[in-house]
Amino acid sequence: MTSFEAAEKQYLNIATEIKSTKSEETYPWLGAVPKMREWKDERTPQGLLEHNFTVPNRDFEASIAVDRNAIEDEQYGQIEIRTKELSVEAVRFFDELVYTLIPEGVNTTGSAGSLFDGKTVSCYDGKAFFATNHSEGNSGTHSNKGSTALSVSALQSAITVMRKFKTDQGKPAGVRPNIIVVPPDLEWTAKKLINSPADPSEGTTTAFNAVNTIYKGLTVVVNDYLTDTNNWYLFDTRSVVKPIILQLRKAPMFSQLTDGTESEFMRKKLYFGVDWRGAAAFGDWRRGYASIVT
């Protein structure tokens, strides 16, 4: 098993890997099928609402340069270990790419200094992934963005909101959030809220008399790339395509320039690197909810 295969891939909690074969991929995002109706005379075929959503692939790399003498004189294998860690870096980068996309969900263009700086990060409907005015066909207007601090009541309200999401045909979308994603600052709050059999919001005097209605109802995912200390997110990851798409044009490739190369001959430098081609993008907005706490 390679270092890449063995590394923990936390991004798979909320992202679906989709293989790409071109410089960009266009996803024909189809609406829901029509409702069943009583068949009285002839069938009544209806078209599907369609959004064309294009995700261009991008190039990413990580490289190191090592002096030839350092390798020749090195006794403890530390340089070799560092070069092998480049494979693990590819998995770490996938985590960073996916989880730093989440806070960009309040924007349509990536924020300055981020991995998505100046890039389009909007949802397939042209709005921010987390927005207060999503609407398609007969869905009505829905908001998957709140502003309440993390608590039992806030989670209950958010779950109820998500379960009321409708398709473009006006049918319930069948959303059932199963993951809460939080920054390290909210780790213990989230775990207490989810893993306490008694309602943690009731206080010490009445807690044992109140049932925690969200007990074990969500999986807590804590990710270090979420830097805001108060924001939290709910996702439904049980659909065929998860809330985030990780588009794979080329698998991470490890390469090196070592003995016999011009750089080694002229500068005594050996180079090691890993590169990858692909992209990350948002999927169906109904599968996510953000509470942006100000």
C-alpha cells in the first residue's frame, strides 16, 4: 500500500470523487422527475428543468529541492522520509481543498488569499451555495443559511429547515442531514450536544429529566481547515452525489529529477515533487446548511 492510499481521507466524508476526461466538465444538473398522477386518458410527459454547470480543471504542485551533498552525507534517512511525505501531501491537499471550499459557500467568487481566490465558487443555480433565496421551478424560495450559535435548539431548527426543502416539482426533496462539520473551537460543544443522552441545554437541575432529541442523530466531523471559531455546517451525504464534488482529471503523480540531470550536473541540486490536476465544486445546495454566526 502506498503512502497516498494509506493516508486518512477525511474529504470523503462530504465529497464525491468524479473522474474527468477533459480540461473542464459540464454537468447537466437535472431537476426532479414529475409527480405521479392518476392516468385518466393519455400520458402527460413533462420536461426536466436543466442547469448547465461547468467546472474547469486546475493544476497544483508541491516540490522540494535537495543539495546532492546532503543526500550523500545523510545517515538517518530523514531526506528520504521527507520525499515520501509528498505522497501524503496530496491527500492532505484534498482535505484542504474540500474543507476550505465550505466557508467559500457564502460567496459566488472565491475570497482573496484562499485556494479559490478570484475563482467562481457559485452553485449550479448561479447563487452562493449557502444562500437565503434558492428557487427552482415550483420549489418555492428556500434558505440554507442561518446565523444562530450552535445549540440543541439551533440544530433542531436547521434540521427542520432542511427537511422542508422542495424539488423543482414541488415535492419534498427527502433531505436527512447526517453530518455536522465544525472547527476545532466547536469540537467539544458539538460532541456534547450530539453524544449526551440527556438534553445538555437543560442545566444541572433538570437535565436528567429531559431527553436529548438529537442524541446520536449526527456524526461530528472536526476539521482543522475551518478557521472561523463560531460557524457550523450540516450536510446530507447519503445521496448519490455528496454536497461537494472533487473532480479528478489526473491522479497525484510523484516525480523526481536526480542523477544525470542538468540541474544535478550544474548546481548539485536534486528535485522531488508531486502534482495533481482537478478541481472542487459545490453540488446540490439542498444537501448543505450553514450557520454563519456574527
